[in-house]
Amino acid sequence: MMKKTITILLLVSLLSVALASCNGGQAGAGNEAMTSVEKTPLSVFAAGSLIIPFADVEKAFEVKHPQIDVQAEYHGSIQVIRHATELHKPIDVVVTADASLIPLLMYESRVPETNEPYADWYIRFASNHLALAYGENSKYADEINAENWAEVIARPDMKIGIADPRFDASGYRALMAFALSEMANNDYGLFAPMFDGQFSFPVTIFRGDELTTITVPEILETKKGSHIVLRGSSVQLIALLQSGDLDYAFEYESVIQQHELNMVSLPDEVNLGEPDFEAEYNQVQVDLDFQRFASVKPKFRGERIGYGVTIPAGAQHTEEAALFIAFLLSDEGRAVMEANHHPLFETFLADGYENLPASLQAITVPLE
Amino acid sequence: MKKRNLFFNIVFSALGGLLLLFIVLPLLSILLGTTPETLWLALTDPQVLNSIRLTFSAAAMATLLAIITGVPLAFLLARRRFRGKRLVEALVNLPIVIPHTAAGVALLLVFGRRGLLGQWLTPLGIVFTDNFAGVVVGMLFVSLPFLVNLSRESFALVDEELERVALIDGATPWQAFWYVSLPQAWRGVLAGALMMWARGISEFGAVVILAYHPKIVPVLVFERFEGFGLVAAQPVAALLVLVALATFIFLRLSLLKENSE
């Protein structure tokens, strides 16, 4: 009996060792001692709203460059950056749903050993529209529309999903949507019914002459029985929507279409996706009131949604990273993204143009 | 002979010692990496304290529910022969095998607002999503094998002859259980309950899907880490390690001290 058991255990462990070594190319990143068939791992950290299109981009890219193995990880955009600046992970490509986060959080902070900034350029490559997603049994689905959405979802018997504005760009964009909707409708009673009394520390709004500022407290917790449901990133809300635990959730249009969910489009003045409404978007700002854990208090100014990509300091495979970005911005990459309902910009504007790898300078235009 | 014995002991101690080091090193580094000041700040942080209270009580609640239902099951598994017994035993161990995030999703489908049970319980005011009950359910699911398995082993060790004698002497099955089986097996049951409670406290994956709020300590550590970085997460993590260790050691020593005799 015991001999048999030991034999089985030995077999199982041999098998797992064998399996592990087959898989070595993926698991053993940075293990150069392996044979020459070893692929170059390319570490891509991207915003959660890119999970579905980037899976296809990865496949297409790897067909074209079989010597490279893309290893992608997805988080809320702020967390994507944190993995580089706080955890010092050797990331090759950083992609965020808000390009402005790159100068805000990466230009300013420096790698301790070399004192160089974590990034000194980025490319704005795509936009999106903020919208409301809803499921099969969502309440008031026959009533809600682009005009009355703010009033409808603030009703007390609703469950509304919002990404945590402290960690995810779609979260602070959802807050902005309420301020923008108030201005567009000239009705300054839309924010309060949605947010007042929902959190243990309040989210406040200050309507100045030129700028409306929403302040998010450091500790953001919904009260018991709140109609707001917070999650770390907007893509985590989708499962709750599908299970019927949420009536509506703030999501990007591309994500809603990828998941074939029902959608309430928001008006152009509100959806943060229209180039002609930049001036309106600019009138709102979300401040994070960080006191204890961070020395800087991040401020997010409203603007047209722009996805940003960069190669951070500490990247181990800069050449391959540039290849990946060039592929994403090529006609092939554009086609893959479009097939996934996430169109790219016609021209790609680059901040810190002089710092770009030459191959990427050729396909971008300097941001003035 | 003695020399060979010594060699054997050295090799086995060295191998076992490596494993112990593997446990101790990360724990030590998280404790030593935290200054007393930041630890004190974490200790006086109301959010952290509430979270610890919530975590411990939800795990205790889950354990209580498992004792009421799991001890009878463990007894049946130890004492009765029935068809499909192997299947039941495998079923009990299933939560150990299932990835906990998958368990969370499965629980959501049952206990969510429109879930299999959730749709009937929600109108009664029993809500699981983002609620205490959701935390309890998540912990219960992933940690119940510890209680059932240890209890079953413990009941199996009780001399069956004693139970039979009690029954022959006219005791009802209830009396035989209460006055014969349980008094002899209680240490194993208790050890199982403690293991289950501890496992419940450390659960993250299943709970976070069903109930991100109110935040149990593992979720809080994750949130602080993701949102504010290592500096913010480390003291809370260290505190949880300390409190869990202290409670666990205290309970083991005070309740199970005669176990080692």
C-alpha cells in the first residue's frame, strides 16, 4: 500500500516537474540559461478596460513576432502605474486609460537608484465614451434615457456600480459625469441624491465660477444599505451586473459592446469622449484628499478620454516594447482594436516627443 | 548504530528546518520591516480596528455555523456506513481544491441579489452582497473542510466499543453521542474549529467577490497596497499577523494544552 502510494506520488511529482519545464518559457522570466528557443518575455501592464481587445492584439503580435512572448497583466490605471513606481516591477509597456496619469504619477517620481523619472514620454492613442451598462432585469430599464439617467439611477431602490475613483480612471470619470450633467441641464440637484449619505466619509462637490471640484476622501467606504457598490476597477463590476446584483454600472462604451451588455449612452457634454466638448469637460476636477498615505494629493482635471502608452524606466526589453507599441498603432493593430469596438485615433500625439524611440517618432506627432 | 541515528536526525532536521525557515522568514521580514510607530498608527486607526473586529467575528460566525452542521456530518462519516460515503467525503474536501475566486463567483450565483437563494432571501432583508452575511458565507465555504475532517478523524478515534456499551445499557443514540462520543472527541472538534476559524480569517478570494465591503483585513491590506502602496499596507499586514498569531497561540495553549500529553 505504502509502496504504491510513494510510486504514485513520485510519478505525480515527476509529471509536474516535466510540465513545469515545458512551460518554462512563460514561468521562468529572465532565465537566460535555457536553450535558444527561449522566447523574450515582454511584460505589458494595461488598463482593465483593454483586457478583451489586447488579448487579440497579443495573439496577432505574437504571430508576427514569434520570438516574443507577451505577458500581459490588467489593473485599474492607477494601479498599473503603481506596479512600476511602487513595486519596481520590471515592466516593459505601461498602458493606462488616462494618459494624463503618466505625467502626473511617472514624470514626477524618480527611480531611487538612478534618479531618472519613471517615464518621460507618452503617446495618446485612443479614446472612449463613458456610458451606463445594464443587464436583463435592471430596474427602470424601459424608462431610462440619455436625458434622465442621473435622476433615475439615484433612486433609493437601485444598486449602481462605480469603480473606486481612488484607483480607477472610470471611477473619477463617473463622478465628473454627474457634475457635467448638472451643468448641461442647469439642474444643480443631481449630484446630492446620488452621493449624499452614501459613504462613511462624504464625497463633496464645490461649484466654483470656473471650476467645479469634487473631493474624494482618503477612506472611501459605502454605508450599509447604500445604493452605490464600489469595486477596485470597472471591469470587476461586470460580473455583478451579469449576476443581477447591480442594476446599472458606469463602464466604457467599448467594454459594454465587447460584453454585449445593454447600454445607456450619455450625452456628448457628459460622456467625456467628444473632441468638441473639451472646454466643457475642462470645467470639472476630481481631487483625492490623501492625507496619510501619500505626499501628493492627486487632482484629475476633466478632459476628453485619452488612453496613453509608454515604456517605463526599468523596462528590460525596450526594443521589443517599441515593436509592440508600433504594432498596436499600425494598421493591423488598428484593425484588431476596431474589431473589438475600440477605435484608435487617426493621428497619434506624443508628449515628450524628443524622448521617444526613433521608430515611434516616425509614427507620431509631437503634442504642442 | 548511534552514529547512523545521529546522521539521520541531522538530515531530517535540516530538511524540516528549511521548510520552517520558509514560513518564518516572510513573517519576520514583514514584522521587522514595520516600525513601532507605524504599527501603533495602524493599531489606533479606527478603520483597521473595525476591520479586525469584523474579520474575527465573521470567521467565528462561520465556524459556529459549521459546528452546528459539520459535527453531525463528521460523526456520520466516522461511524456509519452508507452508499456514496466516499462521494460525500470528496464533496467536503472540494472547497480546498476549487480556486477561491471561482468559489466566490459560484457563491455569487447562489447568494447574489438575484441568485438561486438570494432572490428569496433578499426580500426578507437577508442581503449577502457587500454585507456581513456575504463575508460569513465566503469564509464558511472555503474553511469548512478543516472542521469536518478533523472532527471526523477525532470521532473515528473514539473506541466504538464504549458507544456500543452505552447503547446496550439503555442509552439513546443522543445520550451516547453527548455523554460518550463527544466528551472523548471534543479536542479534535475544537482543534478543527480553531483551524477553520484561522483559515476563515485569512480568506481573501472568495470573500472579495461577494463582499468587498465591509472590508475584512485581507481586503483592507489589498486595498491599501493597491491604492497607497507597500508603506500603507505593511503595518496593517503586520498587525494582522501579530493579532492572529497571538490569538491562535493563546487558544491552542489554553484549550488544547493536554493534547500533547
